[in-house]
Amino acid sequence: MKPKIYLIGGSRFNAEALLSFLREDNAEWLRTAGATEAEEMVEVSGRICYMSFGAKQSPRSNADYIRNLIDQGHESVLEHVSWTFLLTGVSRAFTHQLVRHRIGFSFSQLSQQYHEETAATFVEPAHLMLSPGALAAWHNAMAVSKESYNVILDSLKELNGSPGLALQEKEFKRAIRSAARSVLPNATETKIVVTANARSLRHFFDVRGSIPGDVEMREVASELFRLVQTEAPALFSDFALTTLPDETPILSRT
């Protein structure tokens, strides 16, 4: 199973509102043809800091202006641009690490308390393919975990209304699913909605997209990079996506 990422939301730039503001201030903005909404949002945010419009506007293109902001460490303006992604085919081991990125990130993940996992699927770590013995042991552990989950759930369902489980229906289901999920492994497939701004994504690509020993993390980081690079190439122009000898992707700063 490979991670799959859907871009389901993003920032919009209302150019007409900005131009209306500039007309009232007797200022002009020389726009760069072909710049995306996200790129223009960042440029305008940076220019507002100095009101560098009209005669004060440098001759730099949008891409050059943004690159200069990044080179100068003035990346706070990148926080005005964000995207929302839906990630599927990822493991809970992956999301346990992902949600550690709190600044500039928001998360909404599939709940194992409200969603029954009787049909759970599991994400196979890439390196297992190097060892038939390890792969067989992994598949056996997944089968045992899934069977144990179903046995625990069915056994507790029979105790509905008994002392200790005399709960309203909603809380009864929460209680027995909480007990059953305790045997599910980190490899259990999950779904998560992630919103992140451009500055935080750059940090994520820096620290997570280049870890040789974590294939799943690099696969997700590289797919996120592909999506936002299309949306706003100037914001991520100093990153390069290449592959390791095993043909898995890796990100690096240029």
C-alpha cells in the first residue's frame, strides 16, 4: 500500500481587493505575469511590510522577490499561504510522527473510537521486502492482531448492559472499541486531513523529507512537495526531489 494524497483546499488571493487598496493609497503594483495566487499572496504580504509599491518597487520578478525573502530569512510572510490535504494509505506509525509538527499544522484524523476497525488494512514497511522471514513474521502478526481485535469486540458486545458496561449506546461503542483497538499495531492504515502553511511545509520538507531510514515519511513528503510545487513553485524553488539507489524519493535543499 502506497500513500495517496489529495489536495482538497488552498489559499485564494483576491487581487481586486488588493488593487482597490492600492488605488486609494495612490500606489501601483507591477505584477509578474504567470505568478500563481499563492506566490502573489506572499509577494504582496512582503511588500506591505515596506509599502514597496510603485516607485519603491524593485525590478525583481515575483520568483526573485520570494527567493530574496527566503534568502534573508524573512519567511513569516509564507505563513499567509496554506493548503489542506487528505492523506490515505498511511500508517498510524507515520501519523504519530506527523502530528508532532504543531506549529503551522492542523490535523483531523480517523478515530478508532468511532470507526470500527473490523476490516482494518495495514501498511507494509518497505524494508520488509528485503527479508522473506521478516515479511512472513509481519503478516502473521497483522493477522493475529486483526483476529484479536474482532474477538475482543464481539466478546464485549455480548456484555452490553452488564455491570461496568451499563452505558448509553454511544459510550458503550466507544468503550468496547477503545478496548479492542489496544491490540492494533502501528501499521494500521489511517486517514488524516492536514492543513499546513508554506513556511511550516518548508520546515517539514527540511527535517522529514531527507531521512534515509524512513521510507514512508519520505514518500509522503515528496508527494506533498510535488503538489505544492505545482501550486507555488517559487516558494519551494530551493528544494530538489531526487531518488536513492533503491528508487525511493528523497528531498534536499539546493
